Amino acid sequence: MIPNQTFRPPASTARDRVLEAGVKLIRAQGYSATSVDELCREAGVTKGGFFHHFASKEALGVALANYWSRSTGAFFAAAPFHHHADPVERVLGYIDLRIALLVGPAESFSCVAGTMVQEQFRSSAAIRAACEASILGNAAALEADLAAAIAQTGATGVTAGGLSRHVQAVIQGAFVLAKANGGDDQAATAREHLQHLQRYFELLFHQEPRENPS
Amino acid sequence: MIPNQTFRPPASTARDRVLEAGVKLIRAQGYSATSVDELCREAGVTKGGFFHHFASKEALGVALANYWSRSTGAFFAAAPFHHHADPVERVLGYIDLRIALLVGPAESFSCVAGTMVQEQFRSSAAIRAACEASILGNAAALEADLAAAIAQTGATGVTAGGLSRHVQAVIQGAFVLAKANGGDDQAATAREHLQHLQRYFELLFHQEPRENPS
DNA sequence: GCAAGCATACCGACTGGTTGGTATGTTCCG
DNA sequence: CGGAACATACCAACCAGTCGGTATGCTTGC
């Protein structure tokens, strides 16, 4: 969801190093395939240190989803697209930002919560709930702007809540297709889908299309 | 992607029973979390039997993605939406069908290829490629109808290939959000997103919106 | 017609390594 | 001194994969 390290402070404490290792390894390999030993090695922490901070691997998963929520939430809250006066421009500006973040290999921009929930939604209720909160938290951050855009343009048949969740769904789907892409530009694959989302909003809010890719 | 068993013949040979077990277990738990022993137990096959048919767990993953491609490909090829004279109606009919398939818990309608590729895209190039082929195969099946719809309506700024991939991206994203949903109707969550996709196409192809959910 | 020869399908005990997790320290800071 | 933050050593369960073996059926030569 967020490029490596550009907005997260370098991890100093052992606990934060484990969480950063979790982001890196789980993005690339998934939750189940990432062992506690591997997390310890990557974080430069011993087994004892790991289980001092996290009661279990599952607890690490929950903590990681929460860590991810806080990091991404803070990043988007501080982003400049909020300054547009027009709510439609704020919504499109959010998607512009999401597109701009799509660079490099899939493991550098994909979503930790989306990856974890896909594997763990049945096996761990706690991880599922934490990932749901992360994804819906991202959605909620756009809901007020969408409500204002709907009110202003008179778009019918949609709700702000439904649209805000749909933005996250398209983003998650874009990540899946980017990961499936074996070519050399997984980010371009992901961008393609966010541009379709943008066009959907332009049509819905009666805006002139702004550019023409894919 | 496809409801359980409604179109797949009951597995008779040991090999097919293993593949069916793979569909069931990997949909619910993911690839890494599903052990060979578990697959054997579910399929009623011994370890020896498993490795007689599949050289490795990875080979099972590849075979499973191919099996999935063939099953879903045959199902959609035989579906009645192809009979519409209007290409736009064919496209919307495909989405209608996908919506109609969204019933029950997420593990009964989600996509094996999408689940596997999310975990394995870096760990196994063979599985990644097989999953990509499965997803892009589904996309390709709609491409001619989309090309005709674009030609007929004069929709600009989109390509049939790009739109066909986008359909699959939205479907995959809908599955992720459905899995994240802890409520009692994961299928309704998924449907919501396909209805937004439908509205996108209606706007793009200048159709009257047909109904109003979410 | 039938048996020798061989391939396919399947079995289940076994192996070496890995897993998540624990028990018992040690170190260091207030 | 006491407790938080680690480190070391270890464990039982589980992992993917191996191996020697059997049952069955098909094919081919006589």
C-alpha cells in the first residue's frame, strides 16, 4: 500500500524492528510462509526477544495490522490532496496520490492487511478483524469527501460508504493483478486499474476525463 | 470464483480428489497453510499416492491453477449471456452472472488462483505464471465482447484488453474485502463491488442504470 | 489362450529439517 | 534491588519429501 520507508521512521526498538521485518517479509511471502525465525533474523532479534514482545505469531499478526493502520492512516491524513476546495478534486487527488505511490516491484507497494486477510480470514478471527479495521479505516478517511462530492454533483444510486469501500476493493484487486504479472513492471499493472477507478468517478461526478491511459 | 461443485463433476480418480481437496482447503486457508498431509486426508489419498501424481507441493499448486482455469473457462464458455445480440448486454450479462455466483461464505466463491498468487508470486515463479494464466484467461474470454461494445458505443480512453483485465481486478478486490468482512454476509460485500463495476460500464457505454444497490 | 514382462496406481512407515513456543538465564537501567 | 529487555538452549509437533513395496491391468510373443 505504501512504498518502503518513505514515511515510516527508521525502527529503533526491537519491537519496531520486528514489525518492520513483518511488513517486508509478509508483503513478499505472505503470513503463513513467513516463520518466526525468519522474522527474528530479519529484525536482528532473538527468539526470546520476539516472544517477549508478542505472545504468539498470531499476536504479531494483529499488532502488524494495527501498526500498518497507524502508519498508512497518518500518511494519508497528512497528504496535500485535502487542500482542494472541490470535494471531487479531493477524491480524484487521493487516487492520484495512490497512483503516484505505485512504483517498483509489487512487494514494495502492496498491502500487508490485504495479504494477511486473504490467507487468515478463516484461521484467525483476530487477524481478520485487525485487517478489516485497517482496510475500512482507509475507506472511512475518504467517506466525508465522497459524501460531499455526491451531494454537490447529485450522483444517484451510490452511497459515500459504498464508494469508499469500493476504492479499497479496486486497490486490493490492483495489487492481486500486479502480483500475478510476471513482466518487469508490476506497478504499471496496478496503475492501470486505479486509472479505471478514476474514470468511474469522473463519469459518476460528471467531470471531464483528464487523461487517457490504458 | 465459482460456487462449490455446481459445475465440476464429482472427482473420481485420486488425482482429481486431490485437486478438489486443493480447491477447498486453499480457498479457506491459503496455499502455505495447507499441508500435503491435510490435502491427503481431505482427498482420502495417502502420501505415496499424492507424490505419485504430483512431483512436489509446488507441482500440485501449478496443476491446481490449471485445473481451475479449465473448470472456470468451461463454465463461462457455456453460460447463456453469450446469446445477447447487443455486446454491451453480453458484458453486463457476464457481470450479472458473476454477481449471481456470489452466495455463501467467502471460501465458497473466492478464487483459488488469486489466493495462491498473492502468497506465492515471489516464492514460486511456476505457480505465479499458472495463476496469471488463469486470471488473464478469464479476462481474455470477455475481450471480444468489450471490443465490440467500445466500437458500438464509441467509448473513448479505454481499450478492450485493459477493461477485460479491470473486470478481473475488481472481482479479486471484491473477494479480498469479502474475506475481511466479519459479518454474516460476505457475499453481499462482494456483490456491492461488482455492482459498482456494472455502473462503471453503464456510464462508459451510455446505458441507463438498471437498478440501485449500495 | 496364456503367461511373462512391464507400466500405472497406490500404500504407509520413515527421515531430516523446521515449526511455533517455552524455560531459564543474563544484562542493564532507574 | 527489581523489573523490563533481551539471550540461549531446548522441545514436541509437524513439515515436505523418500523409499521399498504391493495390487492391478495391459501388451506382446508364442
